[in-house]
Amino acid sequence: MGCDFIELAVPGVRALNPYLPGKPVEELAREQGLDADSIVKLASNENPLGAAPSSQQAIARMMGELARYPDSSLYNLRDALSRKLSVEPEQITFGNGSNDVLVLLAQCYLTQGASAVFSEYAFVVYPIAVQAAGAQSIVVPAKNWEHDLDAMANAIRPDTRMVFLANPNNPTGTSFSDAELKTFLAKVPENVIVVLDEAYFEYASDSDHPDGISLLKQYPNLVVTRTFSKAYGLAGGRVGYSVSSKEISSVLNRLRQPFNVNNLVEAAAVAVLNDDEYLQRSRQVNQDGMAQIEEGLRALNIDFIPSTGNFITFDAGMDGVECYQKLLKLGVIVRPVANYGMPGHLRVSIGLEDENSRFLEALASVVKQP
């Protein structure tokens, strides 16, 4: 018998199930014999406008530097973000997407004998990061699909080192207000780090939606994570970041891989960060598409969870995977969420008007089948 290399792995990693991304267009085309150009992918909460022209032009200008290592400090992006957000450059930590920063936080602050609190239906990376670090997950039941912040505060134990909050939350699209967040933060012990995941912050249009970065001075145990993958259209580029106290950022940067963001996407991120026209178009397309899909779901008598992100999670009215498979055969890719404990639901990203129409037409044919 050879060596069992699975048993040799770290216990927390050994017990993990890998993160499952949305199905690629090319894979579906091969499986179903479809023309890739006819497939609508609304599974991964990507910006349907595609990458901004400003980002594409910035990448083109940097192509000649492809043979050189990136600037490990990401000075240009760090400087642009610190000005945009009115924070000190030393408060920013970069990641290969904000997922990278979430895992980095767990690696730096969680260990065996510690615990972390997060909500039911929370982003699947939280339990993965916690378990990989050897810590215990405390999952707090949701309330009407939302974070129950009072219950989450009460769930904090003496061994708790971290709380994960998502605002808006993926996959439910729910969010909490500025007042609710402040009330929660006031209850959290100062030695418990609160990670506020604001990946969809730029899409949230509710008037009382909090800006976590504005609360950092008041709550030094707060860490805010954001990304360029969503509203800024750089999902394929993989660049995210956290803003925190200088002390927490210093810890994270001790473990952060030195070249975890490449020079091409750094240039793209700097360009799109200052591209207000693109951001406003992205928000408007999302707002219009959200209204379109909500109206379509109501017309089909399909229940959905009101969302402040760039996606809607709806009740499939049948087994979610069955509905998902039927939509695949029609060339429409959405996201099953059974792994979140929502076996009867599916999540659909907001697309362009014709993409949304294709989805609604396909869904109508599926739900009308005997």
C-alpha cells in the first residue's frame, strides 16, 4: 500500500468540499451540443457590460511589461484607492479577489480552539476559510432570509475571534441598515474582528445602506472587504482588497503573497476606479434589469427574495437542481444554491435586457412543463 496523502493533509482541509464555481459557457456548449454564442450565462454575478473600455485600454498599454514582476506594493492602485476612499495607504491589503483576503483573515486570526460566527445562507467561502484554519463555525439561523444581527451578537463566545457579515449578502441579496450595523458593532467585544464583506456595495441603492469604511475610525476591530469583480467589471482579473486599521493590515501583509495581483489588472483597476461613467452605467443596467426580472417572476407567480445586489434568488417551485438542468438544456446558465441549504431555490444574475428576456422565456417554459 502506498502512502495515503489525503490522511496526511491538515485535518481542516481534509474535510473540505471544494468551492463550486458557475458552469462555464464552453462547458455547457460541449455537453449540450449548443452554439456557445447562443448561451446566456447568468450564474456568476458578473457585470453584463463586460470590462470597461478604460480597463481594456489600460491593459493594452501594459502588455509590454508582461515579462516583468508586478510592483508588490501595488503603489498606483493603493494610492488611487486611498484617495478615493479617504483612508491611509497603510490601511489597505490587496488580494487575488476579495475571496483571497477573506481566507487571509482566517489564516492570520483563527486557529484550533477558536470560533467564528456567521449567518445561515452566508457566502460559502466563510465556512471554508474557518474550517481550513482549524477553527469552529458558529452558524446563526437567518431571520426571513436575513442576518439576525441580535442573535449573531449573542452567539459570540469567549473563544470567538471573528464574525463574518455580508452586506448585501450572497446568495440571498438581503442587506441591513446603517443603524442596525452600528447597534451590532457596539455589542461586539473589541478583541473580536468583524469582517464586513461589501463585495456588492456599489450596487446597493437603498438610502440607509451603510458604508463600512466610514466606521473604521470608530471601530478598530472592523475590517471591510470589497472587490473589483462585480460593478467594476474585472471578475477575470481577480483583484480585491480590505480596508482596516493599520495594525490589522500589517498582520495581513505579513502573510499576503507578494505578487498576488498582477500588473495588468492593477492598471485596469486604477483606470476603472476613476471611470464614473462606466460605474453609473453598470448601476443603471442593474437597476433596470432587476425591475425586468422581478416583473417577469411576478408574472409567473414565482416567489423571490428582494435583492440589493446584482442577482435575485427565487423559489424554483421544484427541486432546484432539476430546474437548473432543464434551463441548461435551453442554453441558460443560472446558479443552484442547494449547497447553501436552499435546495428549492436558484440564483440568477442580472444581465442585459435581451439576456434577462431569454432567461424569463426559458423559465416560463420550464415551470409550465407537466
